[in-house]
Amino acid sequence: MTLHGKAQLEKELKHLIEVKRPEVIRAIEEARGHGDLSENADYDAAKEQQALTEARIAEISDKIANAEVVDPSKLKSDKIIFGAHVSLEDDNGNKSTYQIVGEDESDISQKKISINSPLARNLIGKRKDESFEFRSPKGEQFYTILDFHFK
């Protein structure tokens, strides 16, 4: 994952631990005050939320602990690799730029595509001015790599 991706996960983890977890604990305590726990929908919902929150905390903690963090600004390569910002032109003359990032930080609205996406897998190892064919849900498309850089 990139430094930015790690920072996003750390921010989410901090929010879950410092804000969400205490909210859920308060909800459980409040629901206990409503009486019989065996037929208490508020208690069941709060316990379910607690399980989801704790599972997400464990998942993020594990991802951070096992992550290989890459600073794209320090990368240098004559081929497209993880972290690259790639400028493409399709066969219709439409231009676009994407950054190849980790699975957890991909966001197409921000032009960040997962390293595991079909487009990124097609880009890895290619060079500037290279063309390639890509099968997308829209059908066969041809792209030319205009440029790539790391920042």
C-alpha cells in the first residue's frame, strides 16, 4: 500500500477505537437498562454493531501490521509499477490518468485503481508509448501509454 493508503487506514482505526467503540459500549449499557435482554432488540443491535466494529478494528490492525508500505515519490523505474501515475489515451482520443494503488485505497472517483484490477494488471511492466488491447465491460479497447511518473 502507499503511504497515503496507510494513513487513511490509521485514521479509520483511530476513529473506530476512540469514537465508535465508546459509542457502541454506551449503546449496550443503555440497552441493558431497558430490562430483559432475551427480547431486547436494542441490545441485540448494539451487540451486533460491537461485533462489526471489533472485526473491522482487527482487520485494519492486521492489514497495517502486514503491509508493505511504499512511498511512490521515491520510486524510479523505466516500466510501470505499483504507485505509478499513468496517463493513457484510448483509440477514440480520450485521455485519462490513473494511479495504481493497493486494494484498500482504490477509488475510481479519485482515479486510483487497485493493483489487482484488470486495467492495472495490463499496465504493469509496460513502458511509455506502448500500446495494448484491453477487454472491459464496454468491449475491446486499445490504449496507448502517453506517460507515467511517480509522485
